Amino acid sequence: MIKVNPDLKKMIREKVMNFNQLKYFQAVCKYSNMTKAAESLNISQPSISRAIQDLENEIGTNLFHRVNKKIFLTEEGTFFLKRISNILDELEMTEDIMKDFGNKKNIVKVGVPPLLGTILFPMFFLNFRKMHSNIELEFYEGDSLEISQLLNDDTIDLGLIVSENDICDNYKSKVLHSSEIDYCVSINHKHSKLSSIDFNAIANEPLVLVKEGFAHNKIINQVFKQHNISPTIILYTNQLHTIKDFLKRGIASSFLIKEIAQSDPQIVAIPCNNPLKINVLMIVRKDKYLFDAAKKFITYLRTNPIL
């Protein structure tokens, strides 16, 4: 049995405390507020204040200016933050890798747009679970900006977004599917027999659209602006069943990804004269370490049609 020198134990404890101090310092820098930083770390505000004060005493300089309960980084604090951020990232990634070696990370967290998630969940993910019953999937719905933020906060492992582009500059990205957004009506609508449609013919039609913030909405509104049309929008919603219900009842028309519309026999998808091309992208943080479970899910996404 190996005996550990008591002085070595003490040194290890001190190093762990120093590591915690660095994490606390990084959190305070992120939130510019001791209380919010403490809440994010699930510790008390006095504890984080004391740790920052101890850190400043150890390195012999002030890291923050404190003015009227507000805190700002000093020049030394800015320099210190730059130096420790890479260190902490490397330590966190190493910790993740070691956990993965123990096969303890079997949850894959995925961000998806609501309309896409509605048709993906039933079969696509069910088939994945049949192949990998030991892997759990967690889904977070949001628009492209919200999914990007979830990635940046390390809340999710990867995201699926709808975009006009075939790349996403800030992330590793892969086009999973290319399609188009079609004008959609009920089978009894006056436009249902058209093979294509011009936006001017839609100018006075009541519409139900997805909420602002989604690429889907942005693309449609850009085309309306190009045609100098003020559309008659009677409802914004991210609920696919609500959009479909409005269409089937003849209350309004809408714009949907072609495959989503074509999956319902009571809805007609009409291409626009100038097709509205879109891509479904998978995005992952460039600096993100992916556990084996996430890698398996990404491989499945790349090798199986999602729509």
C-alpha cells in the first residue's frame, strides 16, 4: 500500500482550492456580478467573494475595480483572465475525456427548431434508440439564435438549424438535408391546383407564420420586402399542429418545408416561382469534446435521411 506524505495531501488540497478560485474568478468575469456568479456555481455569495479576495492576496494585485457595488476588471485582471481561460478549458476537456473513458456519459443533448422536431421525434429518433438503447436523448427546442446560445453555454452537444446557407462560420457544420420552403394551403383552397405561385398572388391572403427569430420567418419576410408587400399575418406560432389546423380549415395559408407539408394529404405544397431554398444544418462547437454517445448520434445523423 502506498503511503502519502501528509504535506503532499495538504498541497493537493491547496491546489484544488486554487483551481476553484480560478473557476470562481472566471465566473465573476462572465457575469460582472458576484451574486450572479455565485448562483451559477451553486455556492454562496460570501464564499465566492472570499475566494476572490484570497486569490488577489495570493497573486499580490487587484483583479477588479469595485465601484458602487459594480465590478470591472483591472488591466492585470484582463491579462490574468486571458492566461487562465485556456488552462481551465483544457482541464475541463480533460475531465470530460476521463469521464468518457469510464463510459459514464450516455446522454446526448440536441437543440432543434420546433417544426423540425415535430416530425423528427416519432420515427427518426425512435430508430436511433433501437440501435443504441443505452444512449439517452434530450431535446431542447429553440430558434437558431437560441440553439447557438445553448451550444455556447455547453448546455447541448449539437444543434440542428434551418438556414439559407450551407455552412455556419462559427461552428463545425454539416448539411444534413436540402429542401425548399413552399406556400401551403388546404386541398380546397383556390390556389391548390397551381403548379407554382408568385408572391404577388399571396399579398392579400391571410397567413399563419412561425414566430420571429426563426430562419424560416426571416426568409419569408425578406421576400415580402423585396416585393414591397405587407403580408396579412393573423397568427404567429411555432406549433405545427396549429398551423396545419388553420390550413385544413381554410382559415389561412402558410409556408412550410416541403417535406413537412407533403406528409399531410389534406395540405398542398405549392413551390414559389423563385424557389426558397433552405438547408438543415448540424452544428457543433469547434472546441467541443464529443463523448462517444454524441459521436454515434452524429454518425447516425450523417448516414440516415432526416426528412
